[in-house]
Amino acid sequence: MTELYLKYYFDVSRYNLLFSILVIILTQNLLAAVVYFGTLGSVVSLALFRYHQNIEYYFYLNAGLSKKAIILKSFIINLVISVILVIIFWGIH
């Protein structure tokens, strides 16, 4: 089951990383991109995944994973990563 969570997380994170790179390009601010990665980027990536790969949710449902659970876990992982990176960046400055 852990492999399925990781597969979903990496599939969704592709969109989130692209969104965060776009934020870096537009704002020239790495800290803003990290914050967006953990917050708005997660929402945008979930919406893009749902739009482009919505049929894959049946794959996870058939494996016994609920849509709500995998979305919540991916959001929590992104939030934790974002908080850790913000603390590191504040420590550097």
C-alpha cells in the first residue's frame, strides 16, 4: 500500500513542482515558491491531476485506498516539507 501512496504522491507532485517553478520564475522568490508548494500548489496540482488523470482514482479505489485518504496524505506531506524548508531558509538568513 505504501507504494501506491508514493505513486500517487509523485504523480501529483509533478504538477506541484511545475507550479512552484512557475512561481519562482514569476516572483523571483524561492521562499514564496516553497510556501506555495505546501499550500496553493497542492490544490492546483490536485485539480490538474483530476482534470488530466481522473480515471486513475479508480485504480487506487480498486486497491482499497479512498480518494479522500490519498489526497489528505499528499497534502500533509507537502505541508510538512514546506514547513521544514521554510524553517531551514529562515535559519540560513
